[in-house]
Amino acid sequence: MTHPAPEPASEDLLRRMAPQVLGALLRRYGHFDAAEDAVQEALLAAARQWPEEGRPRNPRGWLIRVASRRLTDQLRSEAARRRREETAAALTPRDAFVAPPPGEGRAPAEEDTLTLLFLCCRADLPAAGRIALTLRAVGGLTTAEIARALLVPEATMAQRISRAKRRIRTSASPFGSPADTAAGEQEQAGERERAARLADVLHVLYLIFNEGYTATSGRELQRADLATEAIRLTRAVHVLLPDDGEVAGLLALMLLTDARRAARTGPDGSLIPLAEQDRTRWDRDAIAEGVALVSDALTRTPLGPYQLRAAIAAVHDEAAGDEDTDWAEILALYEVLVRLVPGPVERLGHAVAVAMVHGPRRALDLLAALDDDDHLAGHHRLEAVRAHLLETAGDRAAARAAYAKAASLTLSTPERRYLLSRAARIAE
């Protein structure tokens, strides 16, 4: 009798399930560091066993059971040590060793992941640590990817993550579901603290989506799994907080941006810029949903940065062609955005809009001010925009040099190839 070949372990599947499994363990045991180690061991076990034995019928339940066994073994070992008896008793529920390990039916995957999401954005962590830890635990990004996404040195990011994990490890505060956590904060610390916690959650989701939409490194332009997961999590937050305009704005922004995914790359994976994309390949259902979300939020909630970004994306998506884009409206939206959030990325987008309305020379003057910005100076996106503006202005030699410099700064293979092709085209 022949048996079908076992299905190999999927790296994407394991990456997607890691935060769900970690959230499930934290819901029950509440020890972040030990739970994270147990999840990593379970993922390694899956990578070894699944290719030989076949993927289990319930992969998430399998991972939770294996990770739970690893964690309870570790806690038992710690409990046996005299100096750690009190710590083990405090961190471990009474029934940790007698109750069956948490399985698939214990809590929905979405709830587990959201528990982890809000946990990492807890108020007793520094803001930078909340964002970094969430990108690591929920987004599955490496320390190097997080550092590039946040425009800081990798060593600095590693220190932030270590400090955040250490703070959670030594904290006695309980873990709760996102809804319980938000409600508790409203009762104990008021609306301001809850809003600050939510702002960090949204920022993290935005960064995860951006890394998925345009990967900061590697051979692929996009990491669809990350972008899809960010949209899924943002939908879940929107269900929890349906009247929050910024949650709706972020979800709209993701949908309107991700709608262009299929048209962003050629058959060979090469980058296709927005102006040259085949708009018939854009996801019109996603665009319609995004436009409806941001339109509703703008009419009934306080104005916020994510709503403005979504409105800008909507203007792009609703244009029949690049030549039909209402750049005057986009510039007006950017003017409001940079007043609310005068960050380097927002100012860079504003400069592009200025170039489209008032010409490249005025925009180049704005870029000169960004050269002194510590977060953006030397970043490939600044040089890529500068190259495009110089090319538009007719300064071909300077444009070619800027394209080449931008190509040398990016770690994304598709972006590097695109930038080098632009430089080569000018040379020809």
C-alpha cells in the first residue's frame, strides 16, 4: 500500500502561527520569556518532523501542545530549584501541571494574536520597546528588519528588545485579552492611557504592513504574508473599536494600498512604479471598501494621520490613470498631514506632491532640508526621490549619480535593480 508524500513544513505557515501560539501560551501561563522560548522550540520541532511525518491535520493545535509541554517542563525544572520556587509559584497557575495543555479549542487564533499584540504595547514599557517587541513577537520580523523599518542601528534595536523582554519578565502584572486590557485601562488610568496604548498598536500594525508591502531586504519586493496578517489584525481591532476613526483610517489605508499589490511587479518580480502600473489589475473590491471606510471616518470622527494617509491613497486609487491623478488634492492633504505629523517620511511624500504641482526645483529645495534629518539622511528613499526630481528637472548627470547612490543604500534586490536600470537608462 502506498502512502502520499508527507507535506513539508511551510515557513510561511510557521511564521503566521508563531504569534497565535505565543498568545495562547501567554493567556494560560503569563511568562513571556519562557513562553517565547517554548514556541521557538515547537517551531523547530515542526520544521524537523513535518517534512518526514507530514503536516498534522491541526497545525496550530500541534504547535500549542508541543510548546505547552516544553513550557511546563521548564517551569517544573525551575520550581525544583530552591531559589526559584517563589517565582515559579507566582508565574504558574495552580492547574498548570494537572490541566491538559491548551489546544485548538481553548481560544480563537485571532484572540490569541490580539492578546499578544496588546500585551506587547503595555503601558509600563517604553514606547520604543513596545513597538520593537511587537514587531518581533507578533510580526515575526528579525531584529535587523525591525531596525531598518524604524531607521535605527541594529545594535540599538537589539538592546530595546532585550530591555522590553526583561521588563515583562520581571513584571507582576497579569495578562488579559485585548478587550479586557482596554477596559481595564479605561477604568484605572483613563482614556488618555488607552489612547496612547492604541496608538502604539496601530503604529506597530502600520510598520508590519509596510514591511510586507515593500520588504526592506531580500529578493522579493513584497512579503504578502506580513501585509495580509497586518490587515487581518487591524480588522480585528476595528471590530473591537468600530467607532475609532484612526483604526478605520488605518484599515482603509492598508486596503487601498494593498489593492495595488498584483500590479506592482512584473512576471520576473521586477518593480513597476505606480505611474506605470496596469490599473485593471488593482483590486476594486478592496478599493471600494477602503474608500467607504475612510469616507465614513472623515465625516464622523476627529481627523487623524491615518485617515489623511488613507485619503491620499484613495485619490491615487480612484484616478483612471496616472495622468488623471488630482495632485492638487493630494498636496492639500499632505499640507494638513505634515502639520499633524511633521515626520521625515511625511515630509518626503509632501515634497513629491509639491513637485507634481509646482515643479521639481521647489521640491528639491525641500529635500535639501531633509539631508540633515538623522532618521532619513543616507536612506535610499530620500536619494531615490531626489534622483527622480533631478531627472524631471533635466539634470541627467546628477540624477544618474543619485539613482546609483540610492541603489547602493537599499538591501532590496528588486529596488536595487530598478534604481540601477533608471541610472543606466539615463546613461544611454
